[in-house]
Amino acid sequence: MTDTKPIRRIAIIGTGVIGASWTALFLAKGLQVVATDIAPNAESALRKFVETAWPALKRLGLSPGASQSNLKFTAAIAQAVSGVDLVQENGPERIDFKQKLYGQLDELLPPDVIIASSSSGLKMSDIQLGAPSHPERCVIAHPFNPPHLIPLVEIVGGAKTSKATARRAEEFYTSIGQRTVRVKKEMPGHVANRLQSALMREVYYLVAEDVVSAADVDTALSWGPGLRWGVMGGMMLNHLGGGAGGIEHFLQQFTGPMAAWWKTLGNPVLTPEVQKKLSDSVHAEAGSRTIAELEAERDEMLLGLIELRKHSEAGASHTVAAQ
Amino acid sequence: MTDTKPIRRIAIIGTGVIGASWTALFLAKGLQVVATDIAPNAESALRKFVETAWPALKRLGLSPGASQSNLKFTAAIAQAVSGVDLVQENGPERIDFKQKLYGQLDELLPPDVIIASSSSGLKMSDIQLGAPSHPERCVIAHPFNPPHLIPLVEIVGGAKTSKATARRAEEFYTSIGQRTVRVKKEMPGHVANRLQSALMREVYYLVAEDVVSAADVDTALSWGPGLRWGVMGGMMLNHLGGGAGGIEHFLQQFTGPMAAWWKTLGNPVLTPEVQKKLSDSVHAEAGSRTIAELEAERDEMLLGLIELRKHSEAGASHTVAAQ
């Protein structure tokens, strides 16, 4: 069965922010990576990214055989995809570009090679129209930036994606420690970006309307509900929010107030004036801290939180196993 | 100046879930607490809650003098508020009830005693109409449940709240380690509950529409954007999401896609059928794990995350101080 062919060698198409981060992740998981990009200096930028990301990946745990030297780079796409088991495509978000690329890949690759797209904005049903021979092996595998730290991968099939492809993709990303989600209907923004945009719409509204500063809305989020979402999803939190009565009790109790709040949520228009207001407020929040300093702070805390979560899960499965 | 009177003795009115959690927090911060509630068995339930919460509070760090024995209980409200410096009111969310209660408190208390309401659903401008003598000392200080773990406090004044009251309240909660936010306009749900309801609206929609299961939407949130919101607010994350160009670049790049996603966000109606669907999906997610087990898991991770965040902040201020 071609279905069970192990995935050991990955082609990365496009080595921008997302492609570079995927590259670092796959290398850390002990896989062989061949990357391709037509941008000048793409190779050196990519190798530098991987080197910079390596200490964090080391801290999260390298797999046996993991090495930066397992990275090959070529500007020639045919060479990049030769002999690979999976393609992670991170091209520009233009449907004409992607369809042309998928046509090329469809011709170059044996039918059992999965073509996984990192696209956040396009539908696989549209993209795979470009791959008429074997559209069934094309699937969205959308990461959350940066994929080498944030483990989420959203798996979304198009109209012609086979169940076997979606399942193999799910198994592959899970096998390297990512957390996969099966999105059962094609939706703009899949799931995570929709959740994020729903929240940020209200954040922008409250800052634009002078209800709170950027600093205060960030405190309200990250020291309030964000703390809980950092450890558990909203549905399960609702279940626990209902006490002994669980989610049924929670919904009985809060459906009324929530529906009332929904009616008053904002719908801001991000005009240049509003954008300036948002930016000014963020700059006041950042104060003298540089972007590099803030990034280092964010990534250090993210790493700590991911370690904490994985440790907790390991503890929980240990408990279950011991029973 | 009465303004600078230290706040050492707190009256807790209403010892349900929120009042009990406030009690535990104040005791852990070394304050004297007098609690009152008319429910039968309120005192024993409260003392049990505090005892159960104590190990977590100990782990987060008890203040000098902190002791469960600093808790007094009385069913008589006049006795409860006698000699206190601040009242934390957690009564039922009914405006007639609150106005009557504030009238009583207004008569019982000297004018320099702050009356802080935990109300999430009422406006202080309405509540303080019940306290005609000194409405200026009434303010919303809304916690995020459970306040003994989650440090957020939203400070919202009503039309008649004095600036001094809002500032003293802010200083007080900050002095015991809480993170305060100044909400500059009265809004239904203040800030944090609005953000939460904006996000959950889309969560419910995606589960109700069979786009994802509860388990998968929880994975998408808590292993995706939730991880980031657990360590930093959305505005600052946007700033860092723009690379060297900061938030200006981020907004330029993402305003288009975001506005497009906003148009497609859902607006579910939580009918009994939808509620059943949501509940069923959560029960499938919980599997054989009991609410008590899941709560223990959540609280353990929450404590770990809070420690991590506080440690990181201490490190950051250390760095700043060393410069």
C-alpha cells in the first residue's frame, strides 16, 4: 500500500517566513528537507533562520538524527521535489500562481506524494483545479505562525481531496508532535484565523472608540481570558464554568447575557485614521522596548508555556496509563 | 488626606463563587476580611473554599501576615462593614437589589470607604443612584473568575464616580498583585467579557455548523492563537507580527484579509437544539474525564502559566533595572 509509505523527505516550496519555519521544524524532527525559492539570497536567509531557531528547537527536544545539515537548497523546483514524500507549499496567495504551480507539481510527482499547502486565504477546491491528474493528493495543511514553535496544523480538504490524503497528512503532522485539527468544511480563514479575527475585531473597536488603551486591552486579554485559552479551549472551559452541571448549566446561565453582549459588539472600519490610532496606542504600550526585545520576551514565554502544556499532557497520560 | 488611608480591612458582601474567591485572595495578601452572606451554611462553605484554595495561593506566594484566621464571618451586614476600608460587593445582578444595598451601605459607611462592585452586567452609573450621599466612592472592580488565580481587575467608574476613587481602587488592587485595566467608558460586559463573547460567538458558530468538533475547535484555540494570548495581548502581537515595520506594516498587510473574514463570521442563535449540539460535542471531547479531573488539570496549568509570566516580568524588570 502506497498509503503507508513513511514520510521522511520533504520539499519546501517558498522559504519566506512560513516556509523557513516549517524547514526548521522538519529538520528538528529528524527529516530530510530540500528547499526551493527563487528569491535572491533565499538560501543564506533560510540557513540563518534555521540556525537562529535551533536553540529553541533543541530546548523543545530534537528527534534522533535531527541536524541542520539535512537541509539541501536548490533554485530548481524539479530538482527540489525529486524523490520527496511530501511537498509543503508556501507560495504567494494568488490563485493563478498556485494553480500553475500545482499543475507543474502534479506532472513532476508520483501520485502517492502529498502536496500540502500552507495557504490561509485560498480554498483547496480552487487550488487543486490546477492539478488535474491527481487532485486527490492535494490538501491544506495550514500552520499557525511560527510553526516551529506553535504546534497547530489545520487540515482541510478540497472537493477532490481523498480521505486517505487527509488522514495521511493528519498522521504525518501528528507523528512529528504537531496538533492537527480536521476542518470539515472549507471556510475563509479556516478556524484559527477566524477565531483570531473575531477577537481582534472587538479589540480594535474598543481601542478605536477610546474605551481602553492598547496597553489596557492587552492586559485585559493576556491576564484575563487569554491565560485560560493558553491552557484550554473555550468549549471545555465552558464545561468547567458550569460547575457540577457542566456545559448544559453554563449555557442555561449565560446564553442570555452573551446574546445581549453580542448585540453590542463593534464592527470597526480600519480607515487610515483608525489604523493610526491603533498604531499610536501600541507604540505608547511598547515604550522604549524594541521589537527584538519584545519578540525575545514573547518567544521565551511561549516556549515555557509549550513545555508546561506538554509536561502536563505527559503527566495526564501517565496517570491514565497507571490506572 | 483620607485619600491615602491604607486599605487593610475588607468587607466581602456575598460569598458565592466570586465573593469566596476574593476572600481567599485578600487573606493570602495578608488583609483582614469580614464576610457576610444570608445563605444558610454560607460560612462553612466559605471557609471550605478558602481552605481548598490555600495551597495554590501558597504556591503563588503568601504575603507577610497572611492567614486563614484573619477571616471573620457575620450574617449581619452592619457588623460586616463596621471599620472596614473597602467593600467588595458581589450581590445578585439585579439593579433594584443593588441600589437598595448601596443605599444601606452609603448610610453605614464613612465617605472615604470605597464600595467596589464585582458586577459584570450592570452599569455603575445606575448602581450608584442608590447611594445618594456619596456616589463618588462607588466603582466597578470586576474580576475575572476565579480572582484568586486570574489577576485581572477591570476598573470602571460611573457618571458620579470620582477620579480619586478610581485611582485609589486601581492602586489598591495593583498593590496586592492584581493587573488592573481602566475602562474609560461604560460598556456592557466591560472589556474582557466582550472579548470572550466575541471569540465564543465564532466558536459556537463553527461547532453548530459542523465545521469542527468541540475537541478540534479547542485544539485550534489552545494550541494556536490561545498560546500567544496566554503570554501577550493581541495589539502587541500585531506589532510583532509586522516584523521590522511593526504594527503599521501589519495593519497594511492584513486589514484586507481581516475585513474579508469579518464579513463571513457567524452569528449563531443558541436555540435548545444548538445548545444540545454544543453540549454533546463537549461531552465527546471530555470522554471519561470527570469535571473534577479537568478542573485540576486546568488549574495546575493556569498556576504554572501565571508563575511563568510573573517570573518573566521579574526578569524583564531586572534587566531594565540593571541597565
